[in-house]
Amino acid sequence: MKSAESELLTAVDLKRNFFEVKQDMKPKEAIDEANRCLYCYDAPCMNACPTGIDVPSFIKKMASGNLKGSARDILDANPVGATCSRVCPTSELCEGACVLNDVSMPIRIGDLQRHATNWAMDHDVDLFESGVPTNTKVAIVGGGPAGLSAARELRRLGHEVTIFEAKEKAGGLDTYGIVSFRLPQSVSLWEVEQVEKLGVDIRTNCTVGKDISPETLKNDFDAVLITVGMGQVPKLGIEGEDLTGVYDAIQFVENTKTKPLTEQFIGKRAIVIGAGNTAIDAATCLIRSGASHVKIIYRRTEEEMTAYPFEFEFAKQDGVEFRWLTQPTKIMGDENGHVKQLMCVQMELGQPDESGRRRPVPVQDSSFLMDVDIVVRAIGQSRHIDLIEAFGLNHDSGILQLNDKTYQTSNDQIFAAGDVVYGSTEYGDAMVVSAAEQGKRAAYAIDKKLSC
Amino acid sequence: MADLSVNLAGIKSPNPFWLASAPPTNSGYQVQRAFEAGWGGAVWKTLGDPVINVSSRFSASTFNGQKVAGFNNIELITDRPLEVNLEEIYETKKKFPNHAIVASLMVEPKQEKWHEIVKKVEAIGVDGLELNFGCPHGMAERGMGSASGQVPELVEKQTYWVKEVAETPVIVKLTPNITDVTATAYAAVQGGADSISLINTINSLMGVDIHSWNTIPHVSGKGTHGGYCGPAVKPIALNMVAECARHPEINIPISGIGGISNWQDAVEFMLMGSTNVQVCTAAMHHGFRIVEDMIDGLNNYLDEKGLARAMDLIGQTVSKYQNWGDLDLNYKVAARINPEKCINCNKCYISCEDTSHQCIDRLIDANGKSYLKVREDDCVGCNLCSIVCPVDGAIDMIEYPSEVAMTWNERQSLLGKMTIGEETVS
């Protein structure tokens, strides 16, 4: 990667900075690694995968040259398996569970999965078929990983499925919210295409509650599945948030995936507030956009940080600085209304709060100023309360009330899955792979109800 | 530093590692490079009436990514004029007087043919002769190689013809493509052989290309059987060496051949009765320098064992190799899984459950951790679990020596006596 410090970035460098960082395994590399797999019985890696991918099976098939079967194993269990191979915290899931951790190196399951799904992307093969028609219709609100996963399974079970997607393209955060250098948009869009190929009707640019009413969905469909995920990053609630140069991290990442890469950040000083995976994404995007200094500030410490360790490492390698126990109190602008400085206060950890983590409290008279051109807030995501209420569903601060066995909301006809039903994200971000699994399970629950 | 030199029926070499008669010993250039690398001897690529070879000759099996698990060839004997080979043998022997050079020979099964070639070859100075009664392809169709090596009478007769004129030790190289190798080994002894070497290659078809449906390899769309060698054949070779070694009437030195890839393999062959070993595939796979570790490893092993000479290894295990009927039926081993080392891959469990004797239980300990345990009373000691276990030391086969040994043969003999006893009574 070329950074602003060494020399001035060109438009070409900028583009290159956003190419996928990790190269695909070379064919021999993949086969050598696949041959290292022990083919465990009742394998821990498989049990550690939220979607239950039969890891030994897909690796064995890879070793025998049956890449089609390998890709099918993966995508059968996980309709967004190509995305997950890139974004899953594998060291905490499958690879963390690999029995070889104790005596050697774990199998590079994520990389092998990526290799197999890359094969599927490179070869136009039909891996799945839609089921015998059941004459039942399901509406899915939100075309992110949970929605796509549910749609795919419902189609395989023969239901007619329509996805209502507010954005121009489906895929949700996979398409818009994960940095291109980890997950190129083409991967997510390929997964969308696979679902479409089964006959799922995806209506994009269609916001439920605006372009179509919840009532219409309830009337026209036998079941409705809500998989809308979460919304924008909430405001910090401090002075100066409307100044030019203040961004929402999710919007910021989305811009790098949907608009031509801008040269406006070259040489700029940026501060990202928050230390979750989205904060890391925003910070690394800034570095790759040419920002000269990028800091992540967090009111707690490294201990409480919710970003995955490998994401933290990645950011440090990109040159992101971390300032712990630092809370922003005011964004100050120049005469043109542009961000100029960030006022912060030093924090210290006090008594544990209700989450069990030590509560950060300001240190008296510790205010200080940092010169900055760009401020990005990455302090979590807001909830789609308006939509939930428009459906008339019970919720707790935007978290849908859900029967965890039937995936039904307070309305029997309406089901939900994915981030929209996750509780507090204080302990780490909800994973794509969990959303995919929830989507599958919700699909089976809907099928069960509609089959009665 | 142990003494690695060996003496095979009077042929001396600085170490027991010889290159077998094969492509690596095709020319003086190659054999000299091999001696420089450290090989103790070489059996020259078989001399005879020059042949024409086909193109596309070798093929190999790959197992789970491991190349050259087995190796197959359809190359014939030397395709260079005898005079050229003899000249190079002379040059090589002059440069390396202390290394063993043995000439491999193959001619039609006629007395005068054998006499002629033996005289020619010995005239330029070799340390010994090896009669190629083994090559299974091509030459066999012309009545040579394994075609004569499969008929004990022909082995005996041709060995005798050679011995009529030979002045250097004569090694008879045996084909494994026969039901009982000791029959031809014994014939060689009867013919006056000074030594036997085995095994030559095993009849094989390497594979079929599942895309083109051609054989592997193919020569312009047609294939023929070749000779199989390499690591995959080692157990077959070792058994044949052992059967000869323990045969009371085959009491000439043995040169062991077949899949020997490292010093450990060499030690095994020597313990099983080989005086030296011949290597080909390993050198073809990795080049001559692999002999460095063979020499170093053998030396370290002998030092560790407190043995002064490599020849002290010869035949030490032969007396332990017996008929099934002489094995103790009361001896028992049972598997024991060491939870400290077990990584819970469950390979032992599923192999036992699906394909053996269903005596491994998957259990959960007090802390909720899963572990595997063998029901030792139900274990028959088949070893399968310890074979599939990927971690050394995770499964031990615990020995339960019998209080009173009883072999099948002893049991049958006792039963026989009892029957006779009963008859006597009645």
C-alpha cells in the first residue's frame, strides 16, 4: 500500500489501495493445505461454525480436485460463504477450534473456503435449485446477509420470495459496509445474483414504510420476514457535529464502495471515535485514502475494545494510532465551518458498570485539544425503530421481541432475523455468519408454519 | 564414528549404499557424480545387446499431495553400445578404485551369450556381476529378464553358465513377479550364485488418465505394463528379503532393494538380512545428494546403538520372523489413549467404530470436556487407532505378555495328542 507520507498519491495508487489485500491461495498452496487437514470425525471446526459448514468435507473435496463439490458444501450451509471466508473472525471460530492448534498450526480454513468459493465465482455453475412450488408467498424486508440467506432457503423449499431492499443493490453491509480491501463488492453482488438465479424477486430502491406500506406486505404475503439490520451511526451528542468534515463511519465506508475514490483526504489528519470493527474499517479506509495521520480514540482501554484482535493488528500495520481513555467533548471549527480541532478529556477506569466492564470516568481538568481535519464517529449503530413501530411490533429500545424457537415477533405472521434482533452490541459486532445462520433458521421456521 | 564399510560376497564398498542398476547408473558421468556425492557402490545400468527405447517412459503415483509414493517405468536396458559402457566403467573404476562397480547383465538364455558378455565385462575390470533376471517389461517379451527369472530351472542354468567363466562374485537379481521368491532364490543358490539381490520391479499399470482415457504413461495412445518401485513397494520387498533370509537353504548374502528412501529403511533391510542396500527411486526423486543423510543417519544410529560396524546389523531380526503358526496366541496388546496428548480429532473413534471392533467410547469429563477412552477388555489389539492417530504418543499399545505362551502349532499338536489319547482310551 502506498501512503500519503512517502509521496503524493495518484488516482491509480488510490484505486490500488482499495484492491483486496489478501491474494487467493495458489492452486498448489490450497491443495497442500487441504492435504494437511486431518478429516476429523465430528470436527470441532464444523461445530464452531455458526452455519455448521462441513469443513472436513469441503476440504477433502478440495484435496481430490472436486472444487465444485467443495464450493457446494460451503454455500449449502452458508449462502454468503464467499463473504464469510473474507470477513469471519476465523481465529475465534473454525480455525480457533482446529485440533491442530495443539500440535501444529491450524488449517487455514478461511483461506481454503475463499479459494473454493472463488472457484465457484469464476465458473458459472448452478449449485442449487428452487423447490417444488408451494404457492405460498414470503416478503423479506431487507436484502442483507440474513435476508438473502432466508430467501435462498425459502426458494429451495418452494416458496415464492420477494425481497424489499431500500438501497440500489442488495447485500446489505456486505455490499456497502465492509471495506473493499477486505471484501470487494463483486463478491457480495455475486452472492445476491445466486439468490436471484433461484427466482427470488429482489425489489431494490424500495423502502418499506415509504414506497410500500407494512400493511400491503401483511395483506399480500403469507409471511413477512424482517431482516433490516441496523441503521446509521448515532450522533455523539457533543457540540460541533454538524461541521464540515464530520462523518458517519458507515456512510464513510459506503462512499468508498459506491463513489469514485476521492482525493480530498490526501494529507489530512483524521480522528475516528470508537474502537469497534467499524471504527477500524473507517480508520484503514482513511489511511488508504491518503490521510497523513489517523488516530482512533476510545474512552476505554485496549482491554474493552470490541474490535477483533486481527482487525486491531491490521489497523496498526496500516499505521493507525490508538489513543485509549480519551473522550471527545467538543468539535471545533474554523471560520468556514470546517473541522479544525477536537477537544477531548482524559478518562480513567472506575467501578464496573452493569455490563461488568469498568466504567470510564473523566479525569478532572484533563481537557486537551487535538488538531484535526476529519472526525469520524463509529460508536455503534442506531435501530430502525420507525419501521418496527410501523409494523406494530413489540420491541425493547429497537431490539425486536422474538420467540427464539419460532423466529416470530409479537405478530405471528411476522418473523425476524439478523442484526435487527441482536441485543446490545457492546460485546462485539454481530457477525455476518450469525446473520446468515439466523436467516436460514427463520426460513425453516417460516416453512414449518406455512406447511401446517 | 562407526565403520560403515560392507563386504557383499567379497565385493567391498565404503558404505552399504549402492545405486541400483537403473537410469541413475546409465553412464560414467552419472556414476562418478554419485561416487563424489558419497554412494558406496553402483550397479551399472544393465548391459546387453543394445535396445531401442520408447519415449514417455516413467510415471509415478501421488498420494495426498506426496509426489512419487510409487514409481513406474517402461524403460529397457542400456541403449548405448557395450564398448562405450565398458570404456566408461574402466574410467570410473580408475578414478574410484575403492568404490564398488558391479555390472548388471542381461542376454538371451544361451550359454555362449553369457560366456561372451561375462568375459568382455570382466576383462575391463569390475568388482562383480549382477544377473538381471528381473525386468518385467519389454525384455521379458523376448525371453529375457523376468521371463527367465520366473522359471527356477532357467535361473539355475543361467547362473551356472555365468559361474562357469566368472572370476568375480555373481549376484542374481530376482523378480518379485512370482508366487514364491524363495523358489528362484534357491535355484540361484543351486546354480552357484554368490549372492542374491531383490526385489526387481513389480508388474504395474500406473494409472489411467480419466480425461483422455489413455493409460499412464502412454506411447502414442498405447500403454503397456511397467515395473513398479519406490516407497510404496518397500513392505513387499522387505518381506521377500526376509523370506529368503530365513530360508535355511538360502545362505548366501543378500543385497536388499525396494523402496529404500533413507537410512532407517536401510537399517530395516539390514536387520532383515541384507548385507547392503540398493537405491534408485529416492535418487531419481531427489538427486544423488540424498545419500548424505543416509550415511550420516546410519552413522549416528550405529553410534547410539553402540555398534562399531554397520555389518553388525545384518540379520539381527531374521530369527524373529516366523510363520503365523508360531506366534503366541496368549500375548495381548490393548490401546490406551493418553488424554494429555490427544487432540480430539476422533479419528481413532470413527475408525474403530466403523471398521474395527467398536471399543472406543466418546465421553465427557466432570468439566464438560470431551475425551476418548478405550474399553481395554473389548480391544483386540488391532492397532488401527494408533495407526490413524496423527499425534505421536497419543495412543499407546500396552503390552500384556502372556503367562504361558501358546502358539497355534503348539495348540494343534496338543489337541492332536489329546485326540490320540482319547482314541487310545476308547
